Amino acid sequence: MKVLLRNLLFSGLAVIGTAQAAIAPSYGVTDLGNFFATGVNDSGWVTGYDGRALLWQPGTGVTVLATTPGASPRANAINNLGEVAGFAWSATHGAYRAVLWQPGGSMIDLGDLPNGGNSSRAYAINHSGLVAGQASGQFISHPGYGNQSFVHAASFTTAGGALDLEPPADATQNSVARGINETGTIVGERQTADGARAVVWGSDGATINLGAAWGMGGIGANSNSFAHDINNAGLVALQLPLGGGEFTAAVWNAMTGFTPIDRLPGASTATANALNDDGVVVGTAGVFGVSGTKAFAWSVDDGLVDLTLQLDPVLGAGWSILDATGISENGYIVGRAYSTTLGYRAVLLAPVPEPANLLLMAVGLAVVLARTTRRRLTK
């Protein structure tokens, strides 16, 4: 029966996901293998890494996109066209390069910034194929940094290469872009004299320092803020400081400002890792100074939930969800989990249909099979 339920679940992925507009009442768990999952698209294709750049597909399993002895390439994000963004080692440049893997396996080097540095990395991609990440370059006679090198947040296209997102006046030495939406608005963090600060880079070139807007003061790790993702409504997924080494997951948009998501019971830290256009946020909560984490989901309507407690009692039996790192527009969630029989694994969580809908699906499938069998017997 468990196998039948899982088959039914995956045969109806697109329909179920499209109908799921918020946190699902329950999820089934699919074991993807012993790697770290990073992103997922509406077809249930999952990116990840284990010292190699990986792509997992339903019915196919794991495909190795890149492997280099002594290096650790990564596949970090995937869009609905099946394009994968990440980075791979280049022997020619002696550095990691931002790359785009196209359906079919071909790999495109997305380049870097001019004037120094050969390295770049890609962390996010939108459905139009615009990529966000970081790339190295070098200041030339800068009043503050002279001719020092830098690693700046950047966007990439296959036609135009890398574009520096940092305005020259801001002149930070290091920043990184981690999320992008369909309008080309990008989020990430910028290193400042006071620590990391969450930033929004607008498609018009304007920037918003969300870390400074949030405040909390302080210098160093206890004041760090991070922006990990942005949806098409301009909602940003964040980690923000609370003081005393504690952090909260939060969201922000230009209309309503900051909305702290808070943390699961007993947790002192939380980060919002990803969100979709329905405003469902997924992330990770932990206890400061203690090993062990829990994955959560949050929405305005459903509030904050522990994803382990949302698992279907049959399809999720024996699993604890530790990290949630990506969510698709139709509600699939990927992350890291622990199984009482398998150990630590990458997992895909798929919304389980309501019992009545599942019964209808089973009945419908039985009718189709019966008709097919009858036709064969009468031939």
C-alpha cells in the first residue's frame, strides 16, 4: 500500500502542487540519496552536491553534472526550464567559475568581472535564465581600497557575462547575491566594517541596506544579517539579529517592512532560506551552541510549523526534517533529513492529497487499469 501511495503521489505531482497554495496539511518524503539538496523546480527536479554537482530527477535518480578531483563543484539552483546554476572548477583559470548547465548536460562558463580575478560562483537563477551570484575583480586607484581585489555580488547572462551589482560609491570589498526574482531584483549580503548586512539590489541599480534598516546595532557576527531569497511580490526571506547571539527568521517587503517569523519552540536561531510566490517560507531553526536543527515552514495564514510534525504518518514514517533549503512554486520542499533506518539524507517533500482526493485518484487509476486489461482480453 505504501508503494501504491507513493506512486500515486508522484503520478499527480503537477496537479497536486498547483492546487496547493499554502503549507500542506501533510507531506510525503522521498529519499534522494546521501547528498545536500539546494533547490527544486515545479517538475520535482532537485539540485545538490556531495563534493560533486548533482541533479536528481523523478524516475531517473541522480545525474552527476560535474566532478573534479580535489575540488567541490556545486549545483545550487534550478528553474522550470531545467537550467541549473552553480559553479565548477576551471583548470584554465585555476579557480571556480559560475556555470549554467543546460538540459542535456552542456555547461556554459558565465565569466567574471574585468580587471583582475578569475573566479565566480552562481547561487540562484530565475525562470528567464538570469543568474545571480558573485564574481571577482579589482579596484583601480580607488580612494579607499587602491588597487585591491574584491568579490562582488553579480548577475550573469549567457550572452553578456558578469555584471557588477555594487555601485562604485558603496565600494565594499565583498558581497554575494543569493536570490533573484523574475523582475531581476536580487538579494544577498554585503560585508561592512560592522559585519554582514542584508541587501536588496534593484533592477534599476538602486540598493536597499536591509541590515542597516533593521538595526540592532553591534559589530561582528552577533549583528550579521542575511537575505537568501526574493519572490515576485518583492517579499524577501531573511535572517536577522536579535542580540545576544540569537537570530530570527523574517520577511520584508517595501510596503509593510519587516515581519519576524520567530523561531520554533526551544530554538534560539532561525533563518529563512527560501520562499515561493504564495508566500510560503521554509528554513532552519537551531539552538545556539547546541548541535541539531529543525526545518520549518511559515505563511501568513498558517503561521510557523515544524515540518517534521507535518509529515504523513505513512509516507513520512521514521523521518525527521532537519533543514529546508528550497521550495518550488507548486509547493515541493527540499532539504536535509534524518531517517531511523538510512541516516542523514537529502529529501523531497511533496504535498499529500486529502484522503478523499487520494481515494478518487486510486479509484480512477483502478478504472483505467481495468479498462486497459479488458481491451487487451477482447483483442
